[in-house]
Amino acid sequence: MKKILSSLLLFLFAVSFLLAYHQAYRDELDQLEKAGEEISKPFTIPNYANFASPDEMYPILLEAALETKVNLFRTHIDYSVDDEVRIHKYVLLTDNTRLFDSFRLKSGRFLTAEDTQQGNSFLSTAESGDKDQVGRIKSFGNHTLFEMKPLRFAYKHLPVEGRYFVEASEEQYQEFVERIINKIMAAKLVDQGTLLTPVDFDGQSSNFGKMEIEDDFFAYIRYVMLIITIFMLMYYMFHESKRIGVMKMHGLSSVRLWYVVVGRWITGVFALAAVISLLASSLIKDTTGQFMGSVFLSQLTSYVIVTLTSVIAYIFLSRIKIVDVIKNRKETNGIFALNTLFKTGCSLFLILVILSIWSQYHDLRIKQENLKSWERSKDYGVFYPLKVGNDLEDIEKGGHKMTVTQVTALYPLLNRMGAVFIDAGDYEQTSLRLNSGFDGIRTISVNPNYLREFPVYNAQNHPVMISEDTSDLILLVPAKYRSNEKDILDYIKKSRKSRAEGDENLFHVEVPDRVRNQPLKIIWIANGQKIFSFNPEVFRMENNMIVDPIIQVVTEKNSLVADKANMMSGGGGRDPLKVKLINRDTEQTLQALEPELKRLKLDDNLTSLITVEQYVLGQIYELQKQRNQLLFISLGLAAGLLVLVVQNLSIFFSKYQQRIIVRRLFGTGFFRTYKEYLWLLTATWVIQIQIGICFLMNNGLASLLLQEAARVFAVATSIHEAMGSSDINVLAVGVGVVAVEFAASVLALFIIEQRNKVNILKGEG
């Protein structure tokens, strides 16, 4: 019994340590993500095409910031090739700042205003070996890669439009916005007659979805462990009542008795746990004194509660008559009944909590499934903005030299690198609205790389694979359109003829015979397929999916210039061509392409490669954090249930140990030996089912109680939401908990029996 109690106490202290560690890690992560937000005001640059060039907008931001003495911050989250989160903070300082109050410096120095305006200096949590790294930031546990760089570096990865934070007083902020507007108007970055107001630059909330399972779930795990330990401690003192009676006869005082029986032992376990925890805390990379203090305080709180409870239990025991104790007459029915009642209540609570987690995990899984395709965007970037460069004269004359070069010379290179092409412009919201009366056939175009990354299945449910050497015009058509085959072919042939004329008359490109006279081939594909558009403007409410479109496969040998003419049109994430990134790094990819861009004289047009959809990456990041929290909660609850079952069985075995051993010695089977416990288990679950039925039938009362509880305990809010779970979910969770409890009971009884058999036969039980 004492070993079990010692293990429980150590486990309780370990949970306290893990809770403190988890909270410290979350606090550090939030601090890195949101550094500067609490001391600043949100500011948004709207998504206007004329604002797209950082060469034009950054000087305006810099001048306005210098004139009003405000500081600018921007955060960017992306992923390494190992799917590790990387947090980037971009800053522009013009005056004193409180930003660095959120960071701990490990070595070097923080950035100065001059660094952020002119130099290439940066800070990081890792030692990069780069001469421009002027300081290293501490990160609790050294888990997260964080970098802080000057704001102008942001535009190597991000578009100009987006959310910023301005560290300023209210007056400075208003003046800053006014100056931004005036400078934009003076630079003629908006069309004549366009009126900009401060409302256009209001910082919009960027809420990726609040975690509905609150942090106090973690605290409840600790509370459950604490209550289990207290019950075991009380039973232990009943178990030791004979020893207590003997010591009383020898004249030991009540305080001395308490210290000898439990006080010294509890203090010893606490001291051991505290030393181990503090030692472990000191070994964590970049640990903090605050974390070590919170670990010690958390464990001290558990120690004080357990100690006070043991004193209360002893006061109750002190009223037991010595003569009854010496004769080994111990009344343990009360504590056993109380413990069983507690286990019953905990089982019901556990079912409700699991239902809540199930509901949350189901919602999370749906969100992740919806974003599954967008998760690939971590591997791709787009050229944005698209600049006129040195081609102004050609454009003014109506030429398309830049477009032809991009399609005929640059595209093959990007295609070999794994670029994905999907043109779903016909399904953009604007196009659908403006062409609502369109009576033709809408299609999308994809390249073979797209089909490899996002498989499309034929009518036999096999993925469609098309070679780049294919010169035939390939159409992937849902099988449900078989009856419209002639109409589809006629329309596509007419469209191809028009595009071929465009190549000759508009782009002045000779159309090869293999394309001019190409056969048209239809591959019938399975119905009901959702095709990912890779375009944030296509069916936003359907997660940018298109159901059953007609797909034209664009290869290098079967396509016209007109087929890919708008692959880089300056639309950012809307552009059909997505460039495969090297190591998910836009800057590294652009550097690798730079020699070819210069050779093709496109280096003045394609100067910036950015991530495809930063907002979606942020959503994915938030969902991953929620998934990790759910996993942590589930593991904690599973551990709590197992401990609860084991401690209840320990009490049961101690109460009936002699009867059990005698039965086993006479060859009684396992289930007949433990029939009392099995009957008890059955009875408690029958009662729990009846309580659950009454609870669900009287849903109004249950809702009222949970609503009131939610004012104090956030966990009640999630349980209240779980009340709406379907009967099949409730049944599944209930059966699951019963199965786990039964399996754990059988295993625990077998182990307890084997460990105690010899001692009981010797009369030492």
C-alpha cells in the first residue's frame, strides 16, 4: 500500500511539473508570436493592385514612420522542410520601443533603429554563424525557431498588403495613417478620383479560431490525481490503525504519531520530487527563474494539501478506541463506499469530458480536412508583384514580349522544378458574377505536375497520369457528361481555333502543326470529385474546391502560348502558376532562379517571390496547436482513469485479501474468485447508466446546472456543448470506458494478487 501511495504522490508531483512546463512553453510561444501586439495598434494595408510593389510602398511606410516617430511590426509564420514551425518578426524602429521587453537575450545585443532602417542585422534563437546576426534570443526549451529582421526583408516572403502593428500613441497613430494616405495620393498609386480614408487601413482582427477546450482542463487532471491520492492516504491510515494503536499505548503524542506514520514519509517524497524537479528544470535549455519558481510552488501546494488532509484523517482516527484497534477490528466500509462513490462520479465526468473532446476533435478534423489541400501551399510560392520593368515601351506599343518569354522560356524551367499550373479563372467569384449569363462551357486547365500532386481519378478509379510529351489535346470529363460529348467537343474545338489565332495575331508566335492539327481525346473520370483550385477567390465557402469541372491538361507539347498567357498576371495567390520552392524558402528559390531570369531579361519584372497564402498557413498552424492540446488532454485523462481503477482495486484487495487467496489456493477460477468486485463493477455501471439516462432526459436541468458551473469552471462550457452529442456517440464512449476499466481491472488484480500472495500467507497482509 505504501509503495502504491508513494508512486501516486510521485506521479502527482510529476504532473505538477509537466503542467508548469507546458504552461511555460505556451507562454513563451505566445510571447514570441504576439510580441509587440499588446503595446501597439493594428494597421492594415489593403489589397489594392497599385500598392503591390514594395519598392513603392516601403519608402512611404519608412518616411511616414520617421516623420511620426512610430515603430512598425509584422509577423510571419512558415514551416521548415521538417514541418517545424518558424516564427519571423519584421520590425521598423524609428524611436524608443518596448518591444524587447518581451525577449530574453542570450548573447549579443538587440536591434537598433539604424539596424532596422539600413543594415542587414537580425536576431535569432539559433546560432546561424551569419556575420549579420547581432544577437541570440533565449527560447524556453529551445523548441521554437524565431527570427527578428528589418521590415524590408518581409517582402522577400510576403506581399505588401497585410496586417501590421504600429507602436504609437493614439495621436501618433492617426497622424501616421493620414501621412500614409497623403503620400500614396502624392505618388499617384491610386486611380484618379479614388478616395482613401483611415477606415481603409483599419487593422482587421486575425482570429484563426479560439481553442474551445480551455487550459483549465490540464488543471483538472491534477485535481483528480490529488483527490485520488487523498482517498488512498485516508485508507492507508485506516490500514495502519493497529500500528497507530500500539504507538498510542507507548505514549506518543498526536503530533508525533502523525509525523511517524505519514508526515515524515510525505515530506520525504515531496523533498525527493522537489529536488528532482528543480534539477530537471535547471537542465532545460534557456530555462527561467520564474519557471523554476512555478514548479516549486506548484509542488509545494500539492504537498500542503496532502499534508492537511492527512491531519484531518488522523483527527478522525484518533477517535477510534485503542482496544478495537489492537484487536484488529477496522471499519473500512465507509472509506471503501466513499471511494467507490467517487469513482462512479469520476467515470460519469470522464464520459462527458471524452464526449467534449470527441466533439472538439471532430470539428478539428473537419477543419484540417478542409485545409488539407492548402497545406501543400507551404511548398509553393508566386511571383508578386509583377513589374513593368524595362518593358514599358513594348507594352505601350501593344507588344507581349514579356508574356511570350515567360511562357516559352521560363515555364519549361519552372515546370522541371515541379511548378504546379491550374487556371480556374472561370470559377472566380468575380468572373461568375460578371458572366452570369454565360451559356458556354466552363473549364479549368492543369499541368501534369498538378495531376501528380492532386490526383484526379478516371472512371475505373485509377489516377490519371499524362506525359509532358503528349501532343494530343486531353480533356478530363466527369462520366455524368457522356450524353453531352458532342457539345463539349464542338465547343472545345471552336475555342482551340480561337486561341490558335490569338497565338499568331496577338503574340506573333508560330503555331506548330502538332498543335494546329492535334487530335482531341476525352478521358472519362469519376463523378463527384472535388478539384482543388489553388485559388483563394474560387468558391471560398467550399474551401476553394470545384466539384466535377471539365479539365484541360496542358503539356509542353500540346499547348499554345494563349493557354498559359495569364500564368503570372500579378494576381498573387490567384495566379495559375505556383512555383515549387527550394527547402520551402522563397529567398533561396529566387536566388537560384536569378541567373536564368537575367538571361531571359525577366529579372526586372520578377523581383519578388512570396508564399502563396499566409492566412491559410496561419490557420494550419493554429489547428496543429489545437491538435497537440487535444492529444495532451487525452493522454492525461487516460492516465487518470488507469490510476483511479488501480487505487480502487488496491482498496478492494486489501479488504478481501484473505478470502481471495484462500479461493485461489483451492483452485477457484479467476472470475469466481473476484465475483464480489465484478458484481460491484456491474452494479456501479448500472447505476451510472441510470443516472446518465435521467441526466439526458432532463436536459433542461442539466443545461441549467452546466451553464451556472461555466461561470466558474471553463470545463463546464465544453461539457455543456457535449450534451448535444448523439446517442450513438454517448453509447460508444460509455462502452469504451467500461471496456478500458474492465481490462485494466483484470490486469491490475492479477498483478496485485501475485505481489501479495506470499505476504498474506505469512500473515503479514
